[in-house]
Amino acid sequence: MALIICMIIALLTSFLGFDEKHTLGSSNSDTCSASAVIPYNNNSTSNDSESELKIMTFNLFLIFCFPLITCQEAELRQVRVKEITDWFTKNNNKDVVLFQEVFSYHDLLIEGMTNAGYCYYTTTKQKTGSGLAVFSKYPIIEQDFKKWFGAGSLMPDPLNIEMYGANKGVMYVKIEKPAVDSGNDSADKEYIHLFNLHGSSDSSGDYHETRKLQFGLTKDFVESKQIPSDELVLIGGDFNEDYECRKGNCYDTAKCENHSYYYSMLEILDAGEMLNQTQG
């Protein structure tokens, strides 16, 4: 009975649009106070560090235990967070990190990532929220979030088990970076626009058609920001689309032919350059 009540509450929450709050944060830790970031040179054609923007995406699988949901025991999740943030401390050559499935140990993750030099972040601390987070070495000056299901989005699917333990969607952040202008002595600002999404998985069946709608929402979300054409836009995250159309692992039988699921994702997101590379 209690499980049924929880399921009803979860559906009502999604449909009525009770959105979680994603908050911007920054750290005053010793690491952040002493850190120095390398300016980004938008005009450079070289491969040196000044012209690079390194981004990593990582599904952390920090799912708290909930009926019918695959999870990991709390003690193991805590150990993994410590090991992951220790890895970033030793390998902190990325500029921005996109996380998915951050449903637990939020404070431990924030502490570890800021100590690793990722001093700016946006995340949520809800167990049933989006699970999305972004950590950056450069200031995040704007953030927004569009959820998949609910008012103004898609209709909730009561047969999708993920509906009862998460509020997935796409997160937007605008990052401000100092830019080196080779033409004059003053440094301007460069703005990078990142979209971190988590598509519905196939835990309850083949949800490719649902993901196509989510990719369409993502494209609309990108266009709604009216980003200048000379500013970089990147979409990352966990799309839950396998190039070989396999459901769970490398040994599964393909669900489609000629990589059609993957290519339809690229087409909907208008990722023309990526589409040409994979089909070429």
C-alpha cells in the first residue's frame, strides 16, 4: 500500500510541475583560493593547452535504494565517491565535468570536487531529483533546467519505473572564461554554453521513441536560449543511446539496423558535424 501511495505521489509531482531547485555554488577552499586557470584562446589554431577546452561526462550511479530500483549499498556508494574525487584530484586536467545520477552523497561529492580544483558547480541535493550536476574550473554565471515529464513537457508514463525514483531532464549552464585575444593587450570574456542531459533508459522496455521526444525538447531548450552564433554550444551527458542498439550490455542483440537509433538522435539534435563524422 505504501509503495502504491509513493508511486501516485511521484506521478502527481511530475505532472503538476513541482520542480526541484538547482543551486549555483562556489568554494573558498584553500585549493580554489590558490588555483590558477589557463586562459582560453578562441582564436588559436594550435593544439596547446591555451586553446583547449576539456570536458568529461560521467554517470556516477549514486542511486539510493528504492523498491524495484537497482542500487548499490550506501557504504559502497560513499567509498566510490571518495575514490572518484581522489581520481579527479590526481587527474584534474579537465576544465568542466558533467555528472549524472547524483542522487546521494551530494555534500561529499561537492567537497571532493572543489578540493580537486573544480571550484564552481551547480547541483541538487534531492534524492529523487534530476541527479544532474556540473563542476567547473571557471565561473558558472547562469543555470537552468528543463525536466522531461510534467506540465509544459511530456506526459508522465506510469509504466516507466524511472518515473518513481527520478526527475530527469536537461541542465543548462553558462560558463565565463577569460580569453586571450592575440590582436590586443586586453583579455575579453568567452562564454561557453553546456547542456547536460540524462535520457530515459530501457529499464522498462524500449524507450527510444521517448528519448527522441526528449532530444526534441533539448533542441528546443537550446534554441530558447538565443545563444549568439559565435559562442560555443556543447551537449553532453548520458543519452542512453547505444551505437549498436543494444539494451543492456555488449552481448545483447541489436534492437535496430544500421545504427538507426543513434543516427536519429544526432539528426534531432541537429548535430550535423557529428553525424557526418560517424556516417562518413
